[in-house]
Amino acid sequence: MVHIKKVDIFGFKSFGFKNTSINFEPGLVSISGPNGSGKSNILDAIVFAMGENKARVMRQPNLRLLIHDIDGNRHGPKLTRVRVQFDNSDRKIPVDSDTVTITREMNDKGESVYHMDSKKINRNRILDIFEVANANLSPLNAVQQGTVTRISEMSSEEKRKTIEDLVGLSYFDEKKTESLKQLTEADQRLEVAMAKMGEVKKQIDELEVERNLKLR
């Protein structure tokens, strides 16, 4: 089973501009501390590194505000970087390595760069890889602060949608929507291409007629 071995956090929310390393052991891990000490920010940092792009999930109005003291007077580049190392000894993550490390770095413009181990990788590829390993960003894997309370206050329809999210149906719905969009765009490009082919054929026919007339 995939589990997190280590998290390195730099410049993320309450974590300042120095590297903070947190080691995890297999099994149940408990993180304790007073209110406001940054316990929930550790989970926020993990889902951030794994490609979460909804700032509200990480309890901020926009991604830029995830950077520590973004509006302060710090000299030097303002950025955040989170690195998460996973145990992959059972090869659930489709990478031939005992450990897999995901790194996400984001600048003050909200632009992100991802790496898997030492290689640059795009966000969609990361999402697909962890979907295969059943270690994706579903609410079943990452239960955010206040989720249980919100579920208890939901309507029946909202609870149904939440259950669909928990079992991963929303992921496939998003993939279906994306595929249908790509299919529609492909159909539109095909229509344009066919129209151009029709115009070219018409020109060829006209030139052929003109050629035959001159040969007479």
C-alpha cells in the first residue's frame, strides 16, 4: 500500500521560508499541537504537492495566498515548494523505484512547476499516476478540516454527490466531459478541413474545365 514517508515544506502558509521536514511511519500517524500551530496546513501542503488547484480546498481564496507572508517585505523570490516522498516498495505507483518523490514549486504569480523525482512532469500526468495507485486527491484519501460537519448538514442531493466523489465517480465524469470536449473540437476541425477540401476540389474542377477548353 502506498504511504507517505517524508514531507518537505518551504514557504507554504504558516511554514516560513526555511525547509521543514516531517517524517512519517507506516500505519496510523497522529499530529498534535495547539490551535493555529499548522497541523491542518501539513495536509494542505500534501494535497498541494499532488496537484490540488482549488484554493478553497486548502482554505484560501486564491492559490497565491498559499505562499507564506506573500504581501510582506521579504527580500528575494517569493515562492512555495512542497516535496512529498512516497514508499513504493509494492510498486502500486507505476514507477520502477522503491520511493517516488513529487515536488511542486509555485511562484507569486500562481505558476507551478512539477517534478517526479528529478524529472519535470505535468500535473495531469501526476493525477493519472496516483489514480492508478488509488492514492489520488479524492475526499476518501484526504478528508479536509470540517468535512464531517459539512456532510452532516448537507441535503440528500448534496450527500449523494459527496458519496459519488468519495467512490471516485466525479473523476470519471470529469474525464468524460474532457473527452467529449476534445471530440467536439475534433469534429469542428474536421468540418473545417472538409470545407477546405471542397473548396480545393471546386478550384481543381474549374481549372480542369478551363484546361480542356484551351485544348480544343
